Amino acid sequence: MLPNFMNFVTRGDTVKLLEPETGHIFRMPVVCVRSFFNRTLSRRQRAHRAWTMAAVTLFLVLTLTVVFINSQAGFAVYYNGEQIGSARSMKDVNAVVAGAEEQLQKIFGQDVSLDGAISVTAGLGVKADDTENIKNAILGEIDGLTQMHVLEVNGVAVGAAESETALLGILTDILNDFTTEQTTAIRFVDTLRLTRRFVGDDVTRDLAEIKSLLDPRNASSPFALTVETTEQKQYTELVACDVDFVEDDAVYVGSTVVVQPGVPGENLITENTVSLNGKPQFTQIVSTTPIKAPQAELVAVGTAPRPKTASYGSYIWPAEGVVTSGFGPRSGFGSSNHQGIDIAGFYGDDIVAADG
């Protein structure tokens, strides 16, 4: 067994072990495993390593070549012999031409083919343009087309202008015509769209004509807009008071006396009215807010027995017959200011009291 060594030093193929107590040095031979395998396998490893590096290098060269070619290759696009842009691929060129033909069909109302006017050449070092810019360049070469700000109503172009602000101003003026102090909301019912695109000469540029076509009061225009407004108003509404009944032995049976008159309450009503082009369509109550509570009316109901001679407060006919003289001024015999009425009857007819 080796002594208890605390330190060791290596040098070459030998390990020196130092004994702390005596300082005696022991030398032990060391075999380097890595060197052993390097000597036995180095030739095979070097051959394998060389083939691997060659394959990786070839792969990288091919990849970079393909990337370079793809990044530099492109197609120059010409319209009637004049270059109008560059595309990355023929797929992009075909898509641009198809988009331009579709837009021309919408503008002119008939099929349009650009095959005879479009030519393409391939090359390296071509920087591709945005496909929308290429399409606009093609449309810009077509006679009778102008790129402007266009106002569409329900998908149909109504008018065009150089300035988008001018078209927005027309719409604002129309909304202002239907706005009042009570207006809380206003909008166009129609679908409106402002775009910048190419239009033909058949689309009017006259701002006054555009406003006339859009005027909601122009019944003859197919593009007359519909304006929906919401107006709000508030008013007070009386609230009926309740009636409370209490028994009272100071009042005869069958009679009632108002002890305390009722006072109606008040509610604040908020109401919205929705109109189309100024004509009311329906009204809706938005809220009801109490502002004054009603006070109940107090009524005494009689419970005391009524004497036969008690007054009811209203008269009945004391006899049956014909009224021969009414109440008030009269001419002829008797008093000129008659204080009663005369009822003619027969001797022996019953006469009763008009009231108790």
C-alpha cells in the first residue's frame, strides 16, 4: 500500500508523489491513453475526416450558388417595348397581367387582353419591384385612364377628384344639412368607400355634380344617399298619485270627504327619435328619472248612520210634470226674477222633498 501522499507533480511520462512527512519522492510511470489511440487510429481518422470536409465544402458551395442565382435572377417587364418594372418570377408576371386585365374589365365593362403589349426578358442582377407598382405602371399607359381618388356608393363609382379632402367635404356637407341641436348620432346607411385607383373618363370629376348625385333629396338620382339621424329630447311627465281611504264616524254612510288632496309626481323622460332623411321612423324612451315623488290623496269614508232627513247634497225631482216657468228672469205675470221653477201637475199628485 502506498503512503498517504498529499501532493503530486507530473512531468513527461512520470508522476512524482511527495510524502508530506518525510518529503520522500516516489516516481510512477504513466501511460497516455489518447496517444495510444492516436497512433493506432490516426490514419483511418485522417482519411474519414478529409472525405467529410470535402462533402461539407461541396454542399455549402452548391447551396450558396443556388441562393445567389435565385437572389439575382429575375424578369424585366415591358409594355409596348418600354420597361415598366421587374418581377421575381413568371408567376408574378402572370399575376400582375391578370390583375390589370381584371381591373380594366371593371372600368370599361368588357374583356381586355394585354398579351400583345406585354413582353418579358430574363436576366441576372434584376431587382424585383412591388407587383402593385408594376400593375399601376401598366394601367398608367392605357389611354382614357387616370389615377384619382374615387368615391364609391354600394360598390359603384360615383365621382372622382384629385383631392380626397374634396370628396370628404361633400359628405360632411350632406351630414351637416341633417344635423340639429338635438342630434346625438348621424350616419350614412349606404356603404361608402374612398379609394385611389384608375378610373375612366365616364366617371364625373365635377364636384357640384357629385354632390347633386349624392343629395338624399334628389329622388331621381340612383346614388342618392340615406342619412340616419338620432335626435334626443327630454320632457316631464305627471305621475298619478295614490288614494288612501280611512273610515270616519263623523261622515254619513255612503258619503266620502277628501281630507287631504293628492299631489301628482313628475318624471323626467329622455326620448330618442330615429329618422331617415329627416322623416321620423320610430321613437324609443331611453330613460325615466323620477324628479318629484307623488303625494297620496286621503279620503274619509263615512261610517255614521244617515238620518232620513239628512241632506245628500244633490236634488231630485219633487214632482212629475211639465216645467211651466224656469229659474231666473222672465216676462209676463208674476215676478220678473223667478227664484224657482214651476212644475205643472194634477191635484192630488205626490210631492216629495228635493233633498233632506
